[in-house]
Amino acid sequence: MEPRPDTLLVGCGRLGADVGLRLAALGHRVAGIRRNADLVPAPIVGVAADLAQGTPDLPPLDLARLVVVLTARPRTEEAYRATYVDGMLRALDAVEAQGALPRRAVLVSSTGVHADADEVVTEDTPPDPGDGPSRMLLEAERRFAERLPTGTVLRLSGLYGPGRPRMADQVLAGEVGDLHRWTNRIHRHDAAAAVVHLLTRVDDPAPVYLGTDDEPALRGDVAAHLAGLLGVDPPAAVDPARGHGKRISNARLRATGWIPRYPTFREGYTV
């Protein structure tokens, strides 16, 4: 008889699959929920379910770890409620119906739950979501903490990579936008590594971590770097004193021993 999965991915898109493959490489038996189970890469066991429509039929589990890493489309309050809140709760109901309680759990959320104020954002900064989708993410965090009080929320900044960033095309078109806005990002591989790190290497994780790279960057500086890679004229120089928007700190996550492979956009961006 095949051994039962000890890890469940509630969501197995690009980021979830990366997390699952890393855990499988460490010797864990991983199952992943996705609408089309045929798209779940081996050796992850695919579980076909549309969480926005109904409770999934899970295989028998010897559950030790759980990761919620969902994606909602379109970016509306209704879609985010259906996926991040209602869909997550249906998956947790299915887990509970087996009498399973994971020892470790991570919910992947977003730094979008923090307002775009002109400040440095840490885990101690009170969330202040500015739109419906962000409010649904914060509601998902609250419901996750109710159901799994020892779980951890990882709020990720803007995901990118691997491959050509969207801003490269904006640079070529001369449509970069506000050059003095602070931007925050994390490479997809570093985000997946952070989830695995929190699941497997941190003995007493905090309730919340911010997942971002080492350097908030002005949009104009990022655009100038890409212009150099593309061999085109850079946009106008920027003045950091005119920068506005939130700058996200990864100090708490860094303090756990997580080290990003791509500490800034300079290492991570390719064209």
C-alpha cells in the first residue's frame, strides 16, 4: 500500500507546485489540490477539486504539514471571497473531517493587506487594506488563525520570475509610470523557499512574516536597470527624497535564517 501523504497543498499553481516539489525533494509525501489534477507535477499527488464550488474529496492523509497557497481571478472582492475565504474553509473542513490536525501550517497572503502609506512596513504595522480583495485576504488570515491557531501567515510582496519581468515591456514602450514610487518584490523561487523554511526549519514561528527581498526600490531605479539590460535609453534619474509609498522590511523573516537567493531585482531580473 502506498504511504499516505503527510503534506497537503491547498492550491497547487506555480508557487504551490514549487513548494510541493521542494518538500518532496526533502522526502515528504505531498498532495496538492487543483481544479485540473493532471496539471499537478509528479511526485505530488494531484487532487481534483474546485474549492470555490464545493468541499474537496481528499485522499487519506497522515497530515503533518499544510500550506494554503491559492490564486483568485479576477481581482474582485467576490472572487477573492470565493477562493481565499470560502475555498480555504472548505479545504479545512475536509481536513477536519478526517480528524487531521497539521503540526505546521502556512497561509500565503499578500502585503496588500497593508495600506500604501509613506512608511516602512513591518509585521507590527497594523493591516489597513484599501480595497475589497485585500479585505478578503485579511479575512482569510483571520479565519485561518481561528482554525489553526499555531499556523503562520506569510505575506508576500510582488511575485516575479523566473523569466522576463512585465516591466521590461513597459520600459521598451516608454510607459513605466510613477518613477518615484517605492516598489517591493520577491522572486518566486525565494517565496517558495521561504514557505518550506517556515514549515521545516523554524522551531517556533511567529504568527506573521513579511516575505520580500532585501531592497525596496524606486520604480525609476528598477526601470533604469532594465533599460541597461535591454540596451535602450533609461528614464529620467530619480531622487530618493521624493520617494513615496510603502517600503517593506524582511527583517523578521531574515532573522529566522532564511536567505534569499535573489536579494534584489538586480540578481533576479533577466530579459
